[in-house]
Amino acid sequence: MSEKLKPWRDELLRRLDEVCSRDGRVPRHVAENLVAGSAWWESHPAGPVRAPKHADRLDGGERNWSVEFGANTFLVSAAVHDCCQCIRQWIQQQQVLPVPVKSWERLGGELTSIVRGSVANYRGDTYSGYGHGTKGKLIFGAQAIYVNDFVGGIAGYLKTPALHTFQKRRPTTPTPTTPRTKGKAKVPLIPGRVICPHCQAGVNASNLDSHLRERCPKLHGKVKPVAAPKVSKQAVKPPVKPTLTTKLGPGIVVCPRCQIPVKAEHLKTHLAKTCTGCSTPVSRERAAPVAAASPAQHPIPRPLGKNEVVCPWCDTRMNKATLPSHQSDRCPKRPSLSAKISEG
């Protein structure tokens, strides 16, 4: 038996030195893990929930890690060092393997008392036993440190097949509240939300009263969705064609094709793009030759452009600047030129 007892002691002592050295130095990552695993938000609307971010508020160094909770301070390094020293002494006292259950229970009670005595007030004085009668919790207002979680975190570092540290202790860690739904698995509750007791819907805690008064379908019946009113497309009214009795305002002219009144300065754009008097808008590019209209249908000439004129002899459209040279040289119906042609 002694051959197995010595390796068991040496292994536990080695792992204890990794958690806390014999002179009381606790690595930061160990302190953060212990606080993150034991800190709880006690007064959460949905019930106690873990609060691991308290580990980010660690203050001090390896020998004096601590976390402030209002006027009180949880002395993390002191709790870890005293617990490890207690475990070292307990290991040396064990003479047989496996260790008796009563010995484990006695060790668990001693470690719980150590953690309860690791709280200081605003003057720095430590309590002899903080939080007695609170079911294994160190309650600091709305926050709390669960003693069994803290002690169990230390036990988690002592990894050996022969050690089932504090296995016989009764767990007091609560389970976070989760809603139960019919035929569905448990859904974790989002912080700040609660379950309506009637319709089992998740709502914000601040909106629960108004939900019960106005929106709960179990209390007020299912609300039928209101259908959006159908908006019918208004028929496009045809433009009013001017008649003999229609009076045109100043600056308004009548399109010669579609007989729609338009502004005089917009007539050219209207004829080129939006006029409904022809099937295709008139392009500025050179148009393809169109077959001659039948006697019953005569093409409607487009209006003259800004700088366009019509030769009075041949009715040809041209730029105003080229009219003199056209009449002197190129017009086929100029009187003098036609007389020469007839004589020839």
C-alpha cells in the first residue's frame, strides 16, 4: 500500500504547486479561471446566471489577486493559497488508499470555511465567516461567488486517476433557468428575457406587464393580421385635346401631330420623344427613306428647327447659313437655272 501512496502524494503535491506555490504566488490564468467559474449574477430576471466577466476585474498581483464587489472584496489569492496549504497537510495525513469518504467530506468542509473567510470589508478587515446561512454562496448585492464552484475549480487542477476530489460533496450550483416547450428541446433563455406563463413566449422582462395586458394571445385571443388595403392602379386618363372652346394659356401651343397642348419651349422635345402622333420618335440621325404616302394619307412635316429655313423655290430644309449659297448655285428650281435648262 505504501508503494502506491507515495506516488499518489507526489503527483498531487506537484499539481498543487502549479496552482499555487508554497510561498503564495498564484498565476493570473488560475485566478481568472477560478473567478470565471464561480461568479454568478444572482438577481437576474430569469434566475441566477453565470457572470464570467468578473474575472476581467482582477486587481493586484500573484500574491494578492482580488475582486471588488461594492464595499467588500473577495481575496482570491488568499483563498487559493490557504486552500492549497490545507490540501497539502491533508495529503500528508492520509495513510491508506482509497481515501475514506468521511475524510473527503471533512476536507470539503475545511475548504468551504477557508473561502468564506477570504472576504474583506472596506477597511481591509477580513470576516471570520462571510455569508453563513446563504446556502454555499458569498452574496455581494446582485452578484455572488458560489463556494462549491470555487473549491471545485481548485479540485479540477488536481488531475490523477486515483483522485475523485470532493466527489461525495453535495452540489449546490443552480442550473440556469431554461423554458420548457411542448415537443421541443430546451431553449436557453437570453439574458434579460422571461417566459410568459400563459403563451410560453419569450419577452423582455421590462415588457412582461404590457405583454400580459395587451398582446398575450392566450389571454386576448389570437390577433388576426390586418390585410393591407388593395391599392388599384388608377387608369391613365387620356390627354384632353383642345377644342374650339379650349383656351390656351400664354406660352402654350398645340402639337400638330397629337393635338396635345404643350409649352412652346418643349414642343421640339415633345415631337422628338414623347409625341403619340407617330409610332416611333423622330431621331436626329439620318432617317431611312420612307415609301411615298398614299394620296389618302399625307405625311405631316415636322416643325423647323432653331436654325433651319426652307428654300422658297424647292421647299428644301437647310441651315440658315447655307441658304444663300444654295440659292445661288444648287437650287434646282431657281428661275434663271430652270430657264437655261429649258432652252437646252
